[in-house]
Amino acid sequence: MTTLTQEEIRLEAALKHEAHWRRWGPYLSDRQWGTVREDYSSDGTAWDYFTHDQARSRAYRWGEDGIAGISDNHQRLCFAIALWNGEDAILKERLFGLTGSEGNHGEDVKEYYFYLDNTPTHSYMKALYKYPHQAFPYTQLVEENRRRNRREPEFELLDTSIFDDNRYFDVFVEYAKHTAEDILIQIQVVNRGTAATLHVLPTLWFRNTWSWGGEEIKPILQKFDHHGLSAIAAFHPTLGKRYLYCQGETELLFTENETNTERLFNFPNATYVKDGINDYIVQGRETVNRDSGTKAAACYLLNIGAGETRTIRLRLSDVPNLTSPFSTFDSTFSIRQQEADEFYQRITPFPLSEDMRHVQRQAFAGMLWSKQYYHYIVEDWLKGDVTAPLPPPDPKRARNHQWFHLYSDDILSMPDKWEYPWFAAWDLAFHAIPLATIDPDFAKYQLDVLTREWYMHPNGQIPAYEWAFGDVNPPVHAWAAWRVYKIEQKIYGRSDRIFLERVFQKLMLNFTWWVNRKDVEGRNVFQGGFLGLDNIGVFDRSAVLPTGGHINQSDGTSWMGMYCLNMLAIALELAQTNCVYEDIATKFFEHFLYIADAMNHIGEMEASLWDEADGFYYDVLHLPNAQQIALKVRSLVGLIPLFAVETIEPETLEKLPGFKKRVEWFIQNRPDLTRNIACMKSEGVGDRRLLAIVYRDKLRLILQKMLDETEFFGDYGIRAISRYHAEHPYIFEVNSSQFRVDYEPAESSSGLFGGNSNWRGPVWFPVNFLLIESLQKFHDYLGDDFQVECPMGSGQMMTLREIAAELSQRLISIFLKTSSSDRPVYGSTQKFQTDLHWQDLILFYEYFHGDNGAGIGASHQTGWTGLVAQLIQQFGEDKELNKVPHLAFFYYKNV
């Protein structure tokens, strides 16, 4: 039996409630302002109602933000760093970025910060923030980006020249837990340029829970002397007592986490206020208390020479009167760092290059740093607070008013804690896959909690995302639950059937919601709306169509086919120990056949989603006059049918004779439903059976387009739209208006869905990941005899497993150094390509340029782009087993 690492022992202790190792973590948001939760405007303009400029002065209602910060799991007590270079007009307490209306491509963070390391219990964490010597160019960033149009690139912080001549500080923030409640904090400041002065203000504060009415007891921070050290005692009615010990000479400053009503609303302040420390440091005003408050900072004034490093040490502990709080500081940090190394070596013991291991480690770190305390009680939000501005007068017009039951008080995995600091259902499903590799219990909780009654709507719908809980994301929850179950089984040898059954039962409700709400004509052809693919279609698929009527969606129908097969796989697993699930498995088998038949059926009155002439799937527009028009955009919409595939092992059928008998009866008696699809009639490699919407002939035709480098197959993955549309845009005219789809490999030129995401050409990790899995499943059934030319026109024939490996390695190569030491992810940004202090810092972008692999969109979208960690994991496993094929692209371009 493998000996557990210390980190695994801590995880086990947390699971058994022997020690609360998960209580403290990186649960602060990177941005709380500009969110729906803080928006009480009458018109729902969240970006404008609570701005970055107000954030330093205005108390938050629902959460807190900070730089490289931590909090407890209910965000009662928070810690983060603040900085001042002597030039800025305000303290650097939070990350700055453009709002949706300011950026020429929507919201966009304009800072450089990196998540370098983390462990599942947060026993060791490390982050980096790069802070310029000169005044931060807030105004320049806003004005220049506002001036640019959607076809121009974004104006980035590096473009302002503020980092020229290395005039900046690298501020490293590290945490090492001595015990579950005793946290060592180290702040290392490296001056990369000429001599400069820096104020470093480690800040401790309570989230404001007392200003909104009710009978909350106000907590307090107090100064106390401790053997010549500066120290702060924190007292909270439910968290208890904590103590912050500060090494070295420092001034302690106190204020209250209360709104500065005088600055914002021209109304006199009744007490010290949230920006009191800011005004004291920056403006020299006497706006702080000296011994107590609900927000406090230790002020360190550092004069740092060129290339010099200065270190600040603190300790946040539940132990009062520690005799020597810093005596074991170095040894504890060293031990936790070593334990982190041992844990990740245990997870990935495979023969990987150092660069690949480095990318995977930072991907995992980003996944863990992207946890956030997410608090949102919709009923309370709709009612408003006695002491705060009232919500819109008509609650029925307020955002999410139909979700009054939603009550969130959880640690959730965020897509990006600045750009998307709120859960998104289908994003979270993909997050769970790499998280399951390092922390299956947390991954399972993420999937379980969204199906619980305080999230899931009583009608069975899973909330989509904060801006519109009632919108529709692709139904990938069952897929994620099944994958997490199998990952835990494979790596840790555990089969958590209780988790699987709990989620399955709730997903039965969700599946029924889909069938009842998104099949307009009752023909097993689904609509669904935008389905997470934002601007991929000709029209906004979530809005009323300019033509009237509705769209039968190739992707909506295919997602439901995939959902059926995921539920079938889970039911067959549960049936191993409970025969009741054999009946449910049969139900999903039959329902899949109906959906697959609807996808492929060609009738006199019904336009098929499959276009025989093109060998591709398209959406079909149904007009009010009964006319039907195929919307011939070559996009992921036509590839998503590949996702609906599942193999069944012969031993599974032998163990479940009742299911096998009913399936065989159905196949023999309903040949009309199996004529156009792969079904369980034929045995494949190893006597496996296959269920799929797409079978041999259609599969080969689709792959001819998917693997064509002039269409979908890019150097860095499958493009969301075929490059064919670069010279052949799709144009649809209605009512003298023209709607068109062009191939756009980078940012979107359209404002559809805010214009901050683009599905018209770039490479997206989640759909590429599902394509890889689908190809692997097809290979498991079809075997090595089924080969396809890859890339098309190359003359090189590959099996489907080799194609999956090729695609996987193209995706991985986005982040790896090439033979010229460049990383495709950073495109032409020379600072990241050539500077020793930048080139090994990895950002995991939201999506990637369809032609050159450069990162685009949200820069810390470690969420689903973190899937690269799982791809590297699979690559390592295959390499250890000598199963990695020597594929042309990866080896010629990246070795």
C-alpha cells in the first residue's frame, strides 16, 4: 500500500473532522465591486452602481476582495496586502481593471499577478504581484481602451511602458500553516529596478456583517504589546479569538470597515471609515485610530536598493501570547514546501520534462487559488436592507427574482476571481476534473452542492451564473460527476457510490426539466438557447429571433444525447449493487435512441440537422410559416454530436442480465430507431458495445473537416469556427438587416453577450477536452483498423487514439517553451518571452488565438483552462506505459 504524504494525511484529517485544515484558504475574491450581489440599482447596471473608485470607501454587503489574501471559510476575518509606492493617488488594496463598458472587448483586469503554488488544504501557498515604481496609469488605461474599437487590440498595462527598465517590485506572498489554525505569513519584496521606497501594509479586517440591520454583535480588533512585538488581537462572536503577530518595527493603524458617507454621499461620517488608512498614508490626514477598530494594518516603510530583497514576517494564530512566534518560521516553511513537492510528485510520478511539470504545477495552483467564499441570499437581496439603499421597487423586475430560494454561503470554485468572481455551472463542471486529481472530496462537493435544494430551482433547473441564473448552460453535470467518480477510483482506489447516487437522483430532476422545457415540439430535438457558446451563432440564441420562430439546435440536441449516455453510464454503475437502477438505465438507453434518431432522421416534413451533401451537422431555423432553413455555419455546433458516445464493457452486460435482455428486445423490435446510429447490436474491440449519434460513415465525414488545417484543425487545437469562413463569411438577411458570421481567431468584433468572449474562431479548452475523450471512446470500440488521414492532405494515417493524443499535445504546447524558448501563450509580448523574471510565469487564459495560440480573454481563467493539468497527467501516464505516439506536429515544433 502506498504511504500517504503529509498533505494526504491532512486531507484525511479534514474529512474525518479531526482538524479543520480547510477553514483558512485563499477565499477572498479578486473583485467584489461591480458584481450583481453588490448591485441595488434600478436598472441592473452592476458595473456602474459599485465602481472601483468607490470600493476603497464603501463597505461591501456580500463579500470582500484583496490582493493575494486569505479568509476563514465564512469570511468573517480577512487578511491581504496593501502597497503604496509613494506615487499613486490611492493605496493598492485591490486589483484594477476595466468594466464592461470601458473595455473595447468587455471587462478586463489590468494587473500582473500570478498564482505560483498551493496545496489542497492550503498548508502552503505562494502568489506574486508585480507593482510599478511609478504612479499606476489608471486614467490612461481607461481612456485609451475606451478610444479603441472592437477590431483593435486591447491596450495593456505593459503597453504603458510602466515596466520599462524593470522599474517595479516583485511582491511574493507566501503562507505556511503550522497547524490548521496557526498560519505563518511571509512577504518578500524584490526591487527589480533602481533604489526605491515602498510602504507595505499587511491588513487584517472583519467583513461588515453588522451594518445591515438585525442583531449582529460587532467584532473588534485591538492593539496589544507582546514582548516588544507589535500585535493585533481579533475577537469575533462566532470565530472566536485570533492574534496577528508582526515581526520588526511597525506602526499599527486602525479604522472601521464602514462606508465613508461623507466622500460618497456628502453625508457626515459617524465613525472612522473604510478608507481611513488610505487617507492617512497617502494624504497624511489623521483618519486612523491607534488602538482598535474593525480594520487594521501594520505599516512597514521599506527603502529597497536596486536588486535588493526585503522580507516581512507575520503570524495569524489562535494561540495567545506565543513566546517566540518567529523562532521556527524558516523550518516550518521549509517543511511545508517539501511536503508540497512530495504531494505533487505522488500525484504525477511520471517521466515529464521540467517545463511540463512546471506548467502543471501552476495550473493546479491556479485552480486552488481560485476558490472563493461565495455569499448570496437572493431573498434578502431582493428585499434590501433597512440601512442600505432599497432595491428596485418592483422585485419582479429585478435580476434573478425567480430564484428567491437560492442561498449561497459556500466555498466555490470560480472561473476567474476578477473577471468572473461568481460560479458558472458548466465552467465548474470542468473545474472538477483537474481538482479531482488532487482533491476529490472538494471536487465532489462542488458538483453535489449545485444540485442541493438551496441552489437547484424547485423545477429542477441548475442555476447558470450570477448575471442570469435562469439562463441555460450545457448539461455537463452528469459527465463531470461520472468522470470525478472514475478519477478518484483510479488514483485513490475509492468508489464513492454515495456521492454518485446522491448527484444522480437530483440530476434525474434536472434531466426532466430539460425534456419538459427545451423540446418545443416534443420531437426529441432541443433548443436550449446560447448554451455557453455566446456569439457562435448567426443570432443571439437566447433572445427572440428577428425572423420569429425557433432554432432546432444541433448542439442542444447533441448535449442531451450526451446527457442521456452519461446518466446511462452512472445508472449501470449503480445497478451493480442495486438492481432498481437497471430499469432506469433502460429508460436512458431508450431515450438516447429517440434523440439520436431525431438528430439523423430525414423525413418529408422535417429538415434534418444532418446535411448529407456537406457531411456536417447544422442548426435549423424554423420560421413561423413552417419554412425550415439550415444555418450553414461550420462551427463547434456541428462537432458537438461527437460528444454523445459511450462504450459498454461486455462484463457489465453479463452482470446485468435484466438490462441486457430489455436492450436486446428493444433493438430487435424497433429497428426504425437504430437505422442511422451506432447501437449495441454490433460487438466491437474486446466485445464492447457502442452507443453514439455518429457512426462510421458520418464520423469519417466530420473528421475530414475537423482534421483539415484550413478548417478546424489549428496548430494549437480545434477552432470554434472553421477557417473556411475567413474567405466565405456566412450571411443571413432578414427585414433589410444583415446578420453574418466571420472567422475571427482572436477577440470578438461583436457586442453579443457583452463582447468579452469569442466563439467565432479561437481555441477553447473545454470543448477540445471533450473531443479528445470522444475520440478515445470511439477508438476503444473501433480499434486500430479504423484510421483517418491526419492532418488532412498529409498522407499520414492515424488511429483515433493517436489523433486524440495529437490534439492533446497541440493544446499542451500552447504553454510550453518551443525550440526558440518562446511560449505560444504569450504571442508577441516580448516581456513574457524574453525576461527572466517573467518567462516562467504562466497565465491560463480563457481562450486562445485560433492561428497562433496566444492567450485571449480573462487572464486567470484557470477554471476550465486548468484542464491542461489533466492533459499533462494523461500524457505522463501514456509516456510511462510507452503509449505516446511520435506525432509530427508536437515533436517537430516543440522539441
